[in-house]
Amino acid sequence: MANLVSVSVSAYILIQTEVGKAASVAEGIREIPGVIAADDVTGPYDVVVRVQAESMDELGRLVVSRVQMLDGITKTTTMPVVNL
């Protein structure tokens, strides 16, 4: 029998928020399982999040059903990490 290796997917999520909501969005995101870090930043995005999931499907569910449901988020861009 072959050994099964647990593969995980890491990603960065770039988030735009309503004006004045970056801190509360980052705080709420930090409570979500799978979130490694969530930081307020300046520039075209307001919050940058690092997440880890067991699969691309789980990553998608994390973004759609958990992150995007938080009040104050206007747009997300998810960038899976690749190891070339």
C-alpha cells in the first residue's frame, strides 16, 4: 500500500474593504480556522491574509463561505502559492 502524504494548499487573499473597515475585517478574519495571518496594509488593498487548506476545494470553501461573508469586504483576490 502506498503511503498517502497530506498535501496542503497555501494562498494569499488580497482584500478591499469599505472605508474605515480594514481593522475590523482583519480582526474577524484572524478568528477563521485556516488563517495563518491577517494584516492591515496600505495601497490598493486594505488587508492581506495568508491561509492554508487541505485542498483547492477547501480553499475555495474557506474564501467563499467564511472570508467573503464578513461585513465590510467589497472585493477579494485569491492567489494560491505555487512551488516551481
